[in-house]
Amino acid sequence: MPTSVTRTRGARFSDLARLAAAWAASTVALIVTGALLPGFSASSWWSYAAVAAAAGVVGLVLRPVLVEVSARVGWLAVLLTALLGQALIMYVAILLVPGIESTAWTAFAATWVSAAVGTLISWTTTAGTDDGLITSLAGRAGRQQTVDDPEVDGVLFVQLDGVPFPVLQWAVQSGAVPHIRRWLASGEYTLREWTPQLPCTTPASQLGILHGTVDGIPAFRWYDRDLNRVLVANRPADARVIEEWHSTGRGLLSDDGVSISNLFTGDAPRALMTMSRAEVQRGSTQTRRAFAWFFTSPNGFMRSFTRTVGEIVKERWQARRQVKRDLDPRVHRDWTFALLRAVTNGLLRDLNTALVAEELRRGTKSIYVDYVDYDEIAHHAGVFRPESLAALDGLDRTLGSLAQLAGDAPRRYRLVVLSDHGQSQGTPFADRYGQSLGDLCSELMQEHVQNVDAPVEGLGRADSIAGDVATGGISGRLAVRAGEGLAKAQETPARQTPARQTPAGQTPAGQTPAGQTSARETSAPGDAAEEPVVVLGSGNLGLIYVRGDRRWTLGELERDWPALVPGLAGHPGVGFVAGIDDDGRAWAIGSGGRLNIATGDVDGINPLASYGPHAARMLLRALLLREAPDLYVNSSVDTVTGDVAAFEGLVGSHGGLGGWQDRALLLGPADLMAGLPERIEGADQLHRALVAMLESCGQRATLRDVPP
């Protein structure tokens, strides 16, 4: 791919060839439909060809009207348009062409049969690539708008969520990602590594990348002492609160940018399927319009439907294959994950691409979109498993598609690809040791604790769709109900962990007291649970809070629960615990020694020795946050395999230190990458580097002299 994408104008031979191929495919699909469907026939195959041509012409006239009306009415209208719009176009075309026998109902059935056949033909002729999708979106992009400042380059930021630098590097070397490999081989693009901060999570990284700060985000979810409740970063209400605390109005996308499918907006004037805006503005005409354009294309709805069903079938087969092969490490993969994978890797990927195509057509200066395909699968399958690598290859095809669509945009676009963090792998802590981190803390403290360790990251991504779908009318109420259901599933799942056996009448650890449920209970926002201690899992990073409005020191914890810190530090699944002492000094404590993180003085064996030279810097920064827990607990890491032990039920995880979770990637044009610092550590540093790229492209001129 060239460093810049050359814009094209007017009709091209490739456009004519693409149009002829689409006509031929539609004709064949109609012929097959006529053979399969009683009541739908033609006097000759020329009649089928004429109907296919007429449907294309009628669609050019009728489809824009249907799209615009449905986008303004609401999602129910969009759904009806998707189901009936192409049938209406087909029926009008049939009426215009003599020699075709059909009724309104057979025309409707013929639309779906021909769409299914057309999808099969498209998949076969394009070898399973995304050419069919691009053909549909390119037709829309061909009617792009003009911009007032075409001399200013646009920048398309594509986040490949959770892809570790070593995984992409290996994929390039093996030839598994042909587009990225070709761009790097040309010398016009450069791939390098950057180091995410602790915690290595999407909330911290996206807040840093989009808003320029990583402060206030101690994990994916944490106990907020001021609000007296657990905050979950991918819950819309919480995401809005987090962004309001940190937004300065000068985020990465503040100069005519758009945020697509992210947690935060980056101060973009417009945000689509973005968590922090989901409850402020549920639904957008632009999202519905992009949906309607795609789904009213002859094969659009059928493509997404078949891909979604295909993902479910693949997931169930791949899950069973892991069990039959007795792969280790692995976790149980249920139907809930299969449905989430179908949404995030089928529908969401196509919708993201359709929305980006619309923004390219508009000439939006900066676009930031998050594709979660690899991250979602690697969490449950593993970082190097075939299904995860297949998702990475699919992302490479998507990048090629986006580059192709950018060629028809009204301004030149520069493509910057990055990941927000990497991933590490290993058997979850609870599976390996027979008890969760909360169970262990309860046993050591002889206290009931509120244990929060259910994976909810994928649920939040599905909620972003439900949140943006929700708007007024019947469809809005249905979508709101779906969003509320997802929110309930996301809400802080808190297992009431009983204490170790004490005086008579109390219950031993791991058992359920009479009259209590053993299921995880939901603690509603703002409710103050009675349990004095909150234990949370965020990948292989654990957080322990004593409920209240102040932070507890190591000395205070030792005085009240003397077995807690030494018991955790000595556990084989724990690499180190970290906190501050009564004098405000930060310490990392392991089974064989302790480290004064600020001075570097070690008593015994350095507990951070196996986590890399940057571990002390990153841990110190995290411990000094006002929102930091009373204790950070980081799992052990196997120095041979790199395995960690997540405190959630995930085989691929990120959050703490160890393995590849703090090894992220950055891919961009060589000229823009040349001026970057030699080492980028922390998403806030990456933010400054990306802002410099925007300035090099001629953007942010009106923001440079405005004080923050």
C-alpha cells in the first residue's frame, strides 16, 4: 500500500468490470432461483438478465429514498427496509420486464433465494474475501462529498484490539497477513512496538490514546471510593462518568473527527456506537443510514446473516475440537460466547466498515475505529490458536478493504494501525488452584468479601450496538430492553464469599450459608454492600479494596489482617503484591523478598525480576494513582512458557504484568513514524505521537494556540 492513498475520479475500467460481474452474478442467481422456486419463471434466460439489469436501475432510483426515509423514522423502519426493500425493487423490475411470471409473494421469496444464491456465488468467485462488501460500499462511496480543505490529509486510525506485537510480527514473517506484509515490504510503512501502561487494558489505553491521560484508570473495573461502588469502564453510564472526569476538549479527534465503536470519544464532534455516548444519545440517523445502505443491497443482509450463523457454527466446532485434542491451557466456551463472537466478528465488523466507508465519503479529517475480532476470540481460545490467527487474517483483509475505499475519498488519507495492548495466555487462577482470588482473600482474612471476577468485556461490545440502535418508537423500546438486559449481565457480578470456619453457626469457606444463594448476585450502582472488602479480577491483575473513602496502607492491612499480605505473596499463583506503607512508600512484595520501588532497594529476591526492566516504573506509576487499590495482586508468570494465571475465566488475558500483554503494535507511514520517540511507554505518550502525526498532515491548526 502506498504511503498515501491516491484519489480517483470518474468511471474506471475496474468499475465497469465490477458492474458487469455483479450483473452476471445476479442473472445466474435469478436463473437458479427460477429453477428452485415454483411460481417464478421466465420465457428465456435473457428475461432473467433483463430483470437483473432493471433491478439495478430501479435500485439506483428507489434505494436512496427507502434508505433516507427509514433512517429518519427509526430502526423498525430500517429492519422493514432490509427485509422488504430489495423485494420491492425486484417486484418493480419484474413488472417492467415482459416474459416473467411472478406474484408479489414469489417476488419476495425470489429476492431471498437469489440473495442466498448470489452470496454463495460471490463467496465462491472471490475466494471468501470481502470483495462483495467492498463492491456494495464502493458504490455508495462513489458519490462522495467535496471538502473545503482537500489539501489537508485525513488520518484513519484502526485499532486491532488486543493484538500483541510478537503475534503480528510472526504473522508477517509467515505470510499470513498479505496486505500488511506487502505494505512493509514496500518500505513505505513501518511496524514497531510500544509499551502500554499498567493496567494493560482497553479503558486505560483508549483513555490515554484518545484523551492524553491514563490517570484514574487502575483496571478494567475498580471500586471508586468517592462513589462507593464498582465502576465498569464498558458500561455506558460509567464510561460517560470516566470521560467527563478526564476530557479537556482537545482530545485526539477534536478537530472534525469521529469515534466509531470505542469506549470514549476523544472529544470527537460525532461518536457512533461509542460507550460514553450511548446513554446520552441513543441511536443516530447516520448509523441507521449506513445500516440501511448496506442491508438494502442485494446481498448485504444475507451476507451478514450467513456470516453470523457461520461464526456460531465455527465456534461450536472449534470449542469441541479443543476439548477432543485436550489442548492446554483452555477454558469452557459456552453458547453465550458463541453468540457474542457472532456479533463482534460478524455483524460488528461489517457495521464498523460500513460506518468508516461513510466517513471516508464525507471526508472526515480523523477517524478512530476499534475492531475487536482478535481480542474477543483470543480471550477464550488463546493468543496463537488457529481461530485467533484466522481472525487476525480477517482483520488484514479488512485493512485492505479500508485502503481500497479510501482511494475514492475526497481527500488523501493516511492509515495508522495500532493495538491498545497485547495478551498473555495461561490456565485461569481458579481452574489451576481450585479457588478464586476472592476465595483466597476470604480464607486469609477470615472475612466475607465481595468477589467480582466474571468476564464482561464482550458483553460491553454487544451493548454498544444495542445502545446505538435504541431510539424512539417500537424499535427503540425493543432495543432499550436488549440494552438493559446486556447491562444487567454486565453489572458488577458479586459472589458473596463466606469466611473460613469460625465460631459455631458460621459457614466454612467455599460453602453456602443456609438461606443464601450460591449464584453471583448483582450489586446495583450506588448500593453499599455489607462486605467490608471488595476483590476484583482484571485479567491477571487483582485489586483489593477495603470499602470506604480512604486508602489503606500495608501497615494497616497487616494490623487488621496479618495473614493477608504474606499469604498472598507466598501463594504459588501470585507473583507479587504491591501497596504503599504508612510513609507513602511503594513496595512490591513476593515470596522471597521485597522491593522498594522508588529507590530500587531489594530485601531478599526482587519480586519483579521476571517481569522485565520496565516493570518497576509501570508499577510505581499505577500505585501512585489516587484510584489505586489498597493492594494490587499480580499473578505469577512462567519464565519458560510466558503463561500467566488470569483472575477471570479467560485463557487469554491482559491487565497486569507478564507475557505479551504489555507488548502492543504501531504500524504507520514511514514518514510519519520517523519522528516518533525511540521508546513509547504509556498510552499518554502514544497520544502525543499521534497528535504530532495529525499536525504533520495539516490538522489541528485551529487548536494549537487554544489553551487546554
